[in-house]
Amino acid sequence: MIMDSSHIEAEVQKKTNKASYVLSYALIALFVISLLLFFLFSFSVPGLLSLILAIATGIGGFITFQRLHTDFEYEYLDGELRIARIFNRSRRKAAGAYQVENIEILAPYASHRVDYLRKNKRGKVLDFSSGEERKPDPRYLMAMNDGTQLILEPDERILNAIRQKAPRKVFFD
């Protein structure tokens, strides 16, 4: 039995959506305005409503601001591809771990080999790519046996390591 002991890491930066910036700054502005209204009306009904609005917009602004910059980290270790989300370059959250032996196919996103998968969304589709469409397209579609589809931007080292483990399931065309 051959052991695969390669350990490879790669990181992909997700393109920041302009709407996310607008939403987070709008929520923060609304938080400040509603907080000022609370102090203006103090303990009356409009003051309590503005306090509730301040709390809600403060929490919403905090959450959206924390997720403005998202990166994805791919880690390949012993036949397993682990994916983690990194929020604001500081907080890390595991997104999933996928066994190479459970891969149905791994091919470029624009490949004719995965046309049927892109058209037939039979399972969950998880996008762990930068979110940008570039020429040439660096994205790959990895379909798992359970119907899950992953959109990735792996580098050549990860692709070659997966191809070494499952040569008939990985395509570069």
C-alpha cells in the first residue's frame, strides 16, 4: 500500500462585492443616526424604537463588516482536501473536508466534461473561488459522489497531488 503524505496549501482571495461595502457602511450610518435619536428622545416610545433599531443595525453592521474580506485556504493532506474561510484576514472557519476517493470528477469549470453538472444542479453548489471570471478561467468544478459540487481555484501543486491520488477523475482540458 502506497501512502500519500504530501501536504500542500494554497490561498485564494475572494473578490469583495461593492454592494457589501455599501451595505455595511449604510448599517453603521443607520446605527449612529438611531443612537442619536435614542439620546434625543430618551425614554419615550420613539426613543425605545430607535434603541431597538440601533441594536439591530449595530449587530448587522458588525457582522457584515467582519465578513467584508473573505479568503479561502485549500489544504491538501493525505488524500483529503480541506477548505477554510478566512474572514478579514484574522478569523478562520473550516468550510469542509473532502476525501479524494469520493470525487466523481475534477475538471476546468468551462470544460465540456462538466457541462452536464453545470446545467443539472442536482446537489449543493459551493463556491470557494475568487468570484471573478477571468481569461483563462482558473476555476475548476469538483463534483463529489454525494451530489455536492465545489467551485475551486486550486493551484497546479494541488491539482497534481489530487491527480496522483485519483488519475482517472482529474482532467486539465
